Amino acid sequence: MDWAKWQSLPQLHGISPRVLQELLDGGQSFRWNRLPEKMDLWQGVFGKVVIQIQQQADGEVYFRQPVGEEADIAIFQYFGAEVDWDGIVNKLPWRSDAYLQECIEKFTGLRILRQPFGETLFGFLCSTAKQITQIKQCCEQVAKAFGPELIKGVYGWPDWNVLAEVPEADLRKCKLGYRAKYIAAVSRILAKDPQFEQKVLNSDYEPARQLLMSLPGVGEKVADCVLLFGAGKLEAFPVDTWMIKVMSRIYQLENWDSGKVAHFGRVHFGSAAGLAQQFLFARERQISV
DNA sequence: AGGCAGGTGGCCA
DNA sequence: TGGCCACCTGCC
């Protein structure tokens, strides 16, 4: 297998290596890895796309695909080519929120990936009470065991139709633990309801969220992650333990439960609350190290 | 070595 | 509605 030539990825122009890492491996997606032999090279999988990304010394970012593959359009969409990120960031309330402003400055160029719906839902079904490295292992193992081999040794996410046929016991072998039950149930529901994805994508935030939360294993946090990273709904504001920590400290929301914090976030940050969440989240993880 | 982890669902007052 | 706990298990 050969790789085609490097192409410019102008969507990521000027991004720092640190922010690139946060974008690819900060918990939005679970299918990006640095190659062990070349640590400055990222390899990712989404849908049927296998892609490598490398940043040159001048800061310019390039990507390449296997020879014969031309998923340029899908790749540009994944990185939000059609989205006016500067405009959206500018609409966040940074003028009146010094801490948000600080986070934005420290992670300039951070944005929201537009990932395929199904595998985003799958990834966050795996994510409960797990750390990123473990979630990635689950996704990797499930892809390897049940997914299509896209190129030699690289596997894509198996569709719900495929997963619906997999016994729960076999899913458990992929380190899923109790989450296997949810994956099994959700895959059976969605295999029978091919319109589910479209219904979520076509609905406004609130009804879309309710629809997702009707699935077993999907609560407020998982639903918001799926809406944000896999359905383009930037107003979704996922609240996890990190968010509880930052929000209670910065906005004095002591002892607020996650539902209240999420509501506060959506009101305070507005129509792109989810983007603000990523800035605060990235900064919080950086501080904690 | 053992507690805990980027939640959710169910049960109880 | 609000609080608590089991659920699995690999990793720090």
C-alpha cells in the first residue's frame, strides 16, 4: 500500500502542534494516533476514510490518503471547511468573560470536528467512566473485530447493522464491560430504524437531544457529545467531571449538578456553547497536568 | 495492590 | 425531585 502525495489542509493553517494534538486526541474523536516510528505523524480513521496528517516546520498542515482514494470533500467537511470558525469564536462572550478569553488565546485554532454520526454515538457509548486511552482501545478492538478492513491493518467502524448481529458476550471481549449491553441494545434499535440519524440531524437541539436520550446508555452528557461532535449542533454543552470542576471554580457554581451546569453553560455561552466548552476543557486538562 | 475513571439507570425517601 | 449505588474492568 502506498500513500498519495501530501496535500495542503488549509482549514488547519496556523494551528500549533499543541492545539492540533488537542483537536485530534483530546476526546472528540477516539480514532487518531501518532505513528510510533514517526511521532510527528498522525493517522486517523473516520467513515471509510484513512488519513495521515503532518505539520511542517513552517506550521503548515498537510494530509495524505492511500493511493487511489480521493475523499478530499469528506476530509474538508470533517475539519469544518465550510464553517466560519473565526466568526463563531468572535460571537462567544469573551469580551465579558476574561477566563474564556484566556482559554481561547491559549488554544487558538481549536474547533469542533464534524464526525460521522454513528461512530460518534458508538464512541461516547463506550466513554462512560473511562479515560480516553481506554475508550480508544475499545473503539480499536471493535473495529478490528467487526469492522471493514479499509487498508492493510486499518479497520473502520462496523455499521449498526453489523453490530446488531454481534452477541453481547463478543462485545464484552473488547473491554467494553457493562457498556456492551448498551451497545448491543442500541445497535439493534438503530438497525431497525435507519431514519434515526436523519431525525436527529434534522431536529433542533432539544428534540434531537430527547431522541438520543431515549436510547439505553445515553444520558445528558453522552447525548450532548454526540450532538456536538457528530451532528453539528454547536449549542450542545457536554458536562463531565472536568466541566463541573472548571465551572464551579470560575463561575462559583458550587454543588450544582451537571444538568444545571449544562443549562448555565448554554445560557452563558450561547449558540456555540460547545465550542466554548472545548476551550475550557482543553485548558482545564492542561492545568491539571 | 486497590481505588478510581470524561455516566447512566434504577430504586428509595 | 434529589441522592445513592451497582454496573465492568483496565490502568495509574
